[in-house]
Amino acid sequence: MKAYVELVRAPAALTVLGDTLVGARKPLRGRGLLLPLASVSLYWAGMALNDWADRDLDAAERPERPIPSGRVAPDAALATAAGLTALGVGLAAAAGRNALPLAAAVWAYDTALKATPAGPFAMAACRALDVLLGGRAVLPAGLMAAHTLGVTALSRGEVHGTSPATAKAVLAGTVLTAVATAVSSRRISGIAGALGYAVTVGRAQWNVVQDPNARNVRTATKEGIHGMVLLQSALAEHGAALPVVLPLAQALSRKVSPT
């Protein structure tokens, strides 16, 4: 069980719970409560599929991961990804939403686009589609996508480090995302969330600008993943409880890495 928890980066799924709440722009009720569960299922599917697709690369760079270490068979990882995808699409359908475009984007990213220049944009599209699964909040979906684009671009340096130019571009994107979020918010809590997002995520990225080594990149990537929660709380008009998720996600990430 522990191997599968690591395979799907289980605790990191806490950072997608707020996506559909951001998209809905109202409290989720009734069947709508299935939407965050659909997001979690598809997130876990993407993580399992990621490790299946990267199994040869991980054997050289991250042999401790479940597949190269022999704790999860490749076929089992692929079956897990397929099963969780079907579950996510089914949960969304039960809530009256179509998650097939999101599922297709997840599979396209992991199996074909991740290593290409289009990779970060494809991941950003996955996050935008997850937000839009909750409703038609185009601006919030775009801001969540912008943040995801930066985190994904930076994460490519987790093993060998990144370039100063990439680090500066990602930091600039975080600042712009925070400013746009604060300006678009009509709530004090939204402005506070945008500020908290800028400080926590921006500080880690500033360290990468100062020294773009792999260790700093991994730290900034983790902060970027957790920063999703702060950004969601700033964008969701009824997301006052979302920041409660953050300390739990941070605590669990010390046991299971979100990257």
C-alpha cells in the first residue's frame, strides 16, 4: 500500500481539491461535491501514468521510485492509471460534468508531450481544464494555469538544476499572477491569499534565481505545488476554508514527496 501511496503522490492531491470550487465560484452542494473527488482521481491517475511513462528514465535518475525499485510492476502502474482515470471521469459524469477533455489532456501530457517544449503548456492546460470542470471561471482558470506553467517549467531542473533565465521568468510569472489575482479579487481574504501566495512561492523561487541548483529547484517546486492552495483560496469566492488544507499537505509531504 505504501508503494502505491508513493506512486500516486497521494497527499499532493490535496492541492487539487479547490480547483472545481474556484471554477464553480459558489459552494459545491449535492452531486457537485463529487467534483473535487473527480479531480483527485484524475490527479492520482496522472501521477501513476507519469511514473509508468518515465520508468526507464527513473531507473537511472530516481531508482528509489516504486517502479524502478521493483515495489510496483509497470503493468500494475498502468492499470492503476487507467482505473483512476475511469473513476474520475465517472465521478464527474455523476455530477453532470464531462471530464473526458481533462482525462485526454492528462494522458497526452504523460505519454507524448511531457519531454517536449509543449510539456509545461500541456500541464497548464490540465490545470485549467480541472478548474473549468467546476464552471466557466475563465480568468481564475487562466491564473491557475499560469502558475502551473511556471511550476512545471521549473520542475524540469529537479535533477540537474535549471538556468538563471528560466528561474527569473518563472519568478516574474509568479509576481504577475499574484498581482492579477489581488486586483481581480473583491475580498480582503482574496488579497491576503494572493499576498501569501506571492511571499511563500516567490521566496522559494528567488532562492533558485540566486542559485539554480537541483536542491533549490526541488524545494521551489514543492512550494509551488503547495502554493496552489493559497492561490485557490485567493480566487475562490467561497474558499475561506481552503488554507486549512495547506498545513496538512505540507506535513504529509515530509512523508511522501509531492514531486
